[in-house]
Amino acid sequence: MEYRSLGRSGLKVSALSFGAWVTFGKQIGDPVAKKLLHTAYDAGVNFFDNAEAYADGKAELVMGDILKKSSWRRSSYLVSSKVFFGWEDDKPNQVGLSRKHIVEACHDALKRLQVDTLDLYYCHRPDPSTPIEESARAMHDLIVQGKVLYWGTSEWSAAQLTEAFAVCDRLGLHAPVTEQPQYNLLHRTRVEKEYATLYKARGLGTTIWSPLASGLLTGKYNDGVPAGSRLDTPGMEWLRDAVLGKGSKPKLAAVKKFAAIAKDLDTTLPRLGLAWCLKNPHVSTVILGASRAEQLVENLGALDVVSRLTPAVLKKINAISAAVAE
Ligand code: NDP
């Protein structure tokens, strides 16, 4: 495993990490979740990503139970939670980024995950109804109390991040160290263009999500929706519409072209897509998702493919990607 600094912080994250969205507490049984987490840890993965909203808190319960029963030293791994969407209900103070919800959600996540500290705690989306100063202060206070070590954001605009940094500078608060944006061969603009100045000015780290576009970049949806796949999972119809709905035809055509390049490189399509993400020096860690151990083992092999992405290969990939990527 390769380890990278999370932005300008001293924290080292494995270049490939592992997340619980859709799978833990929902799509897969607990024994599979255990197998996945152990497979990841044994391969050197040191960061496990979670959120209050994943399976309405159940994903954290499942992960917490596995962590508790493992023999892993707490210092050997990082675990995150994210606040915004809520997990109990959607009463006014059970969602969003108010001080009340940020603090209560942190306490709930610590209990579910059965840890004393969240290594990373994210504002899962921006909350236009709460001043950034209030959210930043709440995050800072949790850090001072030792309940959180580092905080970050997810899918905040560059303008919102710039405001957060300015507030933290002005008030002497702990500033965010990382963003968690979507990044893959079909979704590039925010990571490559919008945040460009923030890498330089603030050393922003990125823990990127959906590196395989929820599976689209494995080729599994080329001829429809396989039974038991994420886009076949009850409750994920909205995602199926987003991934395979209007405008997906050119993307599916691009996926087939990426597959041909993968074949030329003597690798697989998922490994190519993940290696391409790893190649970006502004990516601190690529968060993997998997519903089966075989997928995870395959995806962990992406690290070996990075060196095959020569400038000539990248040029070919980027030409296909640029024509269709958001
Ligand atoms: P991916 O885009 O890699 O999608 C993962 C899914 O694709 C798997 O669950 C599996 O679904 C399928 N898949 C993965 N590898 C293979 C393979 N080799 N062969 C066939 N199918 C494969 O990542 P995620 O969307 O899961 O995102 C990763 C993590 O990022 C999440 O777990 C979460 O922690 C985080 N995240 C954060 C978000 C945010 O807003 N901050 C939003 C979304 C995710 P299946 O087998 O069911 O088809």
C-alpha cells in the first residue's frame, strides 16, 4: 500500500481507502461487511469512510461492531463520519450544519462506531441556512474537546471553501483539511478546475468518492442492470436514473473505449479507472466501494496499474474522457 499526506496535514492516508455507502447495513449482510473490512485492512487500507446517513446510522453500527471485535490497534486506522442529512428523522434540528446538529451527530456517530474519537468529520453538504462561521466553530470546538481530530467538507463549492478558510483564519479556528468530492473518468470538473487554486493556496486534500461512478466504470451496466447490483437495489431508483438516465449513452460508449485501453494494458476496466484517479497528485485517497470481497481484491490491484499510465496512454484516456465528463 502507498500512503499519502492528507493535504497539508500530518495525517497519512492509504492511497486506496474503503467506504460503507449503500453496502453496510443495507445491500450486504454483516458477515460480508466483516470480510470486506478485514480484506481492506489486511491490504494496508487505513481509512474507513462512513456517515450518519448511510443506511440511517446502520452502516456505522455495523462498522463499529466489526472494529470493536477486531484486534486492530486504534492508532492503526482512521474512521470518519459525516453530518448533514440526518439519520433519525428530518425534524428541523435533526439535519443540517447547525451547532446543535453537528455536536449531537458527532456524539451519535461516536456511540455507533464505538470509538472515542472521529479521525475525520465531514460537513456532508453545504447548508445555506446556517452561517459557515457557526459550523466552523462547532467543528473547531469538537477538535478542541478531542472528539474529532480533523474536519473536512463534502461537495462544497470553491467559494464556500474559500469563505470557510477566511472565517477560520480570522477567528483562529482549526480549518478544514480536506474535501470529499466525486471524481472519476466521467466526473472531473470540480476536482481538476474548480479547486485548482485551493490546492496551492491552502493545501486542500481530497478523499474522492464514487471512483467507478457507482459501477458504471466497471462495464457491468453496458447491457442493462444486472440483478443484485447497486442500481438494482431497492431504494436506489434515483441513482439508477442519475447514472443510466438521460445523457448516459455517450458515457456507456466511452466505457467501452476505456475497456479496450485496459485490455491493451493487460489489466481490467475497474483497475484502469481507479489507477487513473490515483494518478492525479491532488487526490489524497481514492475511496473504494464493494459489495463482494472479489471486487475489493480486484480493485486493490489498481495500485499496480498506475505506472502503466504513461503520458501517451493518459493522452488517449483523457481524450475519450474529456468528450463526455462533467
Ligand atoms: P464506486 O463508484 O467504486 O462504486 C462501488 C460499487 O461499484 C460497488 O459497491 C459495486 O456495486 C460496484 N463495483 C465496485 N468494484 C467492482 C468490480 N471490480 N466489479 C464489479 N462491480 C464493482 O464507489 P462508491 O460509490 O461506493 O463510493 C465509495 C465510497 O465513497 C462510499 O462507500 C462512501 O464511503 C463514499 N461516498 C461519499 C459520498 C459523499 O457525498 N461524500 C457519496 C458517495 C460515496 P454492486 O456490486 O452493488 O454493483
